[in-house]
Amino acid sequence: MLFATIATWWAASAIIAVAAGALVGIVLPVLSYTGRFSTPAITTPDAVAEGRVLRTFPGSGSRYGWDRAWPLYLPHQGLRDATAVRSGALALGARAVTFARSLWWRPGEGGARTAASVATLVAWVVLVLPVLAGALAGLALSVGAWHLVIALFGGAISAAQSIGIGVRRAIEATLRTQRRTTSRCPRCYAVNPTPSYLCTNTGCLVIHRDLTPGPLGIFRRRCACQTTIPATVRTGGQTLVAVCPACSRELPKGSGTRQVMFLPVIGAVASGKTQFLSGAVMSLSDRVNAHGGEFTPISPVSRAFIKAAVAAITTGRRVAKTPWDDRPEGLPFRLSQGTVDKEVQLMDAAGEAFADEDRSRALVYFDTADVILLMLDPLALPKVSPLYDASDLAGSVSVADGDPTRAYASVVQRLKAENVDLTDKHLGVVVTKADIVHELMGEDVLDAADGGAVRRWLSSRGLDSFVSTIEDDFGSVGYFAVDSYTQRDQDDPLHPFNVLDWAFHAAGFWIEAMARPEADSELEGVLK
């Protein structure tokens, strides 16, 4: 009878204890999540940025590390929450064991005391042990089952997230490759695959260096300030403020989401660089507008430039000389036509910057340019200058200072010294002020419609060695003659648009607005 009573007690107390332990195991994760017991370590944005949450940052952005943003819950915070629940369960179990052991009364040594200890041990085994064992078993089973469920569902979700991240990354990378998108800073000249972005919260100072689907977000990410922003450059670039990763200065809106046609020019003082670019910008704007598109300046400097260009070209006067700045700012324009959204960035440095190699050393943007334009003033050539000085046209236009080939050498010699591969670049040689040459020597002397004729004209005017040099240096060379002072029909060979058409095609920057009326098998002016 006694043994039956003890067995019944063991069974009943153990069952109740198992249920109680299981209930505690169910409540424990809630207490842990809410910070009431066994608070988990939090994967804060600071911990992410310090590299204590995620693995080493992959790719080109590794020099900046991870952004200060909240990571996805799984697996990072989920694992820490599970660790906290396990720690809490072990702590509760240890407390239960300690409390149960305290119920075993051991009065000390001696015959009577030893007998009392044995008696209390028997009572402890009969009354307390089944409760302790049941509670610990229930707690272990409950917490173990919770971990199993979390592992199964969490693992499935983490796997789905990894697949989603991979797919989203592949889509973004493919679209960027197809559209040839880049970010080019008009101030420090840095070229990056993507820009950095500011948080939309104006009171937040966090810069997001890598807006790519990943452990910080697949479709959207949560900044350290709790503001949610898009997780891709393609979507974020339309709404977020872009900044240069190198100098942290603001970039034109949409930077990093479109292809950039970068077009720098070389030329001596008064060689006609700014006048040419003014005419080129106006011709491009007219052509794009005629095709239903828009050509818009997207920086204060480019807005001021196009305003001056409009005033000069429409009145047929010269534009003001470009002031010398050892690091001039680029002129970005947005070119949109239908679904096409691209950027044209011109670079107009003052002629003083090309006086020698030391002065041009700061113009590092030539290193990353696919196409370079060289402005040559024909009136500065030794075989042409005397004719101009003796004519009635003398003084009507400014003449470039010094040797017209020195400006070229100031840039190219540095590029060669720094092992920049010029064979992948295209050079456009633009003979400016061709209208003056025609008035001096006749229109049949310099045929602007034939690049080969322009090349032969330069060779016959003492630049034969120079022509051979530039053709050895560059992968391809185009020759053009332009009149940037007067308004001409865009089909006129002297129109600056012909140079842009060649440059854009050479760089793979083609849009419908650049299409010619007739289909040509070769690019006009390309000789090599």
C-alpha cells in the first residue's frame, strides 16, 4: 500500500511538474523577448558597423565596412534570441536544483544527526525529486521543442531570404551592367559603381555606403534612426540624396542610376574650348528636344554654363573666357528621352591648366575618360598665323597662345608616366575657327565633311609628326573642323554636333536623338 501511494505521488507530481515546466518553457521566450528575463544581446546598428554582427564586408565597399542599419531578424538576431532563451532555461534549471537541494535538511555529523539526514533524504527523494525531475524535464522538452520549431521555420525563412538576396542582387547587377550605370563626381572626379546615400531623416547623419540587397534588407532597410529607405540603388537613387563616396559632397539627383558620358577637352588658352562646348551643348539640347526628349542641367555650375551658352550662341558672340581653377568642376546634364535616362558630363578647364605637365597634374579625370577632345586653333599654326595677321580679319577673334601641341603633351605625358592605357581611349582632334580659315584660304582648303581631309590639312601645316604621335598613342583618332561662333544647320559639316555624334558613338553612348538622317557604315571622322 505504501509503495502504491508513493508511486501514485511520483506519477501525479511528475506530471504536474512536467506541465508546469513546459508552461515556464513557453513563457520564457516571451519574457526574454520583452527583456524581463534573460535579455538577449541586440544586433544594434553600431554593432553592425563595428563588425560584431556580420562577416567581413564583400566587394569594393569593404574599405567602408557595413552601414549603420538594422540587420534582418534572421538569422542574426534570431540566433541571439535563441541563445538568450537557452541561457534563461539553464538559469531557471540551476535555480530549481539549488532550491530543491536546500529542502534536504542535513543537521550535521554524529549518529543521531546522520540518521536524521538519511530520513530527510528519503523524504526528499519521495516528495521533492519527482517534482524537480518533472519540472526540469518539462522545461527541457518545451524549450527544446521551441528551438526545433524556430530552427525549422527560421532555417526555411533564412534560406528563402538568401535566395531572395541572390536573385535581387543578380537583377540589380544585370541591370547596372546593361545600362552601364556609374557614379562620377564632378568635384573630386572619383568614379564609383554606385554613390553613397543620405538617410531621408534630415536629422540623421548616417551615410549608407552600399545600397544593395543583403543582410541589411532585401527590399527596404531600416537606418539606425529607424527610418526605412529603399534597399537598391535603382529605387533609392530616385528619392535619396546621393553623395560621393570619396569626398562626401552631394551629387546630382539620380547619380548611379544612369550611364554617364564623360567628355573632357584639352586646349591652350583661347583655343576655343568653351566656345565649342557651348555650341555643342546647345546643338545637343536642340536635337534632344526635337525628338521629344529633355536635356537639363543638374547642377548650379551647369545651369550657369547653359545660360551663358544660350546668350552667346543666339547672339553670335563669344563666350567669356573660363577662369583658371586648378580643380574645375564638371558640367553634368541629364538627357532623357522616353525610357532612356542618361547623363552627359562635360569638363571645361581653363587653358592655363595645360601650360605644362605640373599644372595639369590635378586634372586626374583624364585617367578615366573613354573619349578626349583636343582643341587646335588653326590660327596659331606657324603656317597660318602670318596669313591671319596680314588679313583684314586680324583681331576679329582671339588666337591661342604658344605651341598648340604643348597642351596635348601636358596631359598625355603624365598619363603615360602613370601607365594609363591610352589604346583603350579615343581622341577627337577638333580644328576650331574653321570659318576664319575658309575666309582666309577658301572653303575648299579645309573640308570639314571629310576627317581624312582635316588630317591631311594639319599634316601639311607642319603637324605631320604630331599627327603620327597621337595616332600611335590612342586606340582611335577622329578629325573634325568646326565653327562654334555662328548658328549653322545641324547637317552642316562645321556644326559642333558632328563631334558629339562621333564621341557618343565611340563611347557606346547612343540614343535616338543622336541618330543621323542617313545610315552610315562608318563613323564620320574616324581614321583609326
